Amino acid sequence: MSQAKAGDKVQVHYKGTLPDGQLFDSSEGREPLSFTLGSGQVIKGFDDGVTGMAIGDKKTIHIPNEEAYGPVNEDMVVRFDRAQIPADIPLEVGVTLNMHQDGGQVIPVVVKEVTDTYVVLDANHPLAGQDLVFELELMGIN
């Protein structure tokens, strides 16, 4: 039976949790995730975990944050004067906003803190700094 290797297009069902069991994503009820192994389409630890699996194989992998979304980058946590943010933008802790950079790139940011004078926004990936656990099942190799 062939094993998944770099360059193969694979289809994988998965369930992603934090080490404490909190679910953050799953393919349950959807089509399997389809990607090309070794192409950088998924995080390194996920790619490495699927490599070597055969169709029908199931396994659980533990991915340290360095092979997932990396550690939290404090340079991506920015404090703004509240006056710099338009009054019609909802400023509640936990809300995700889209910041527009020069050149049109959109970056999602999470509101971390709101005071009368400033707002703290975090542009890190929501799973940055987290170790991840995935239950995998390889459904296909093309």
C-alpha cells in the first residue's frame, strides 16, 4: 500500500484540539481537507504528521507551537490611541476587526483591551503560542 509523500495530493479528515481537549477545528460533516504534501499549504507539523500515512490510517499527532503557528510575537500586539479608531467600529474585547495596510492587504486583529484613552489590538494568529493535537485519518492519495 502506498504511503503519502511530498508532492502527493492528499485528502485528510481531522479533528484539532488544544492539549486540554478544547476543540478548535474539525472536518466532521464536511469534505476532507485536500492539500499537496510539502507545499506549505498547511502548518509544518500537520504536513509532517500526514507524511508516511497510508489510506485508511488513523493517528493522533501532537504539534508544538513552533511547528504550528509559532510563539506569540509581542511586536504584533499594538496599542493605539482610541481617537485613531473611527467611532463606528465596535471596540469590545474579543471582537475580530480587519485592519487595512498600505497596499490594500487586510490583516485580522483581535481587540485585547479597551480603555477611555487607548485600544490594544493583537495581529497574531489566534492559535499562536498554542501546542496543537490533531486526530488524523488519511482518506486519499492522488
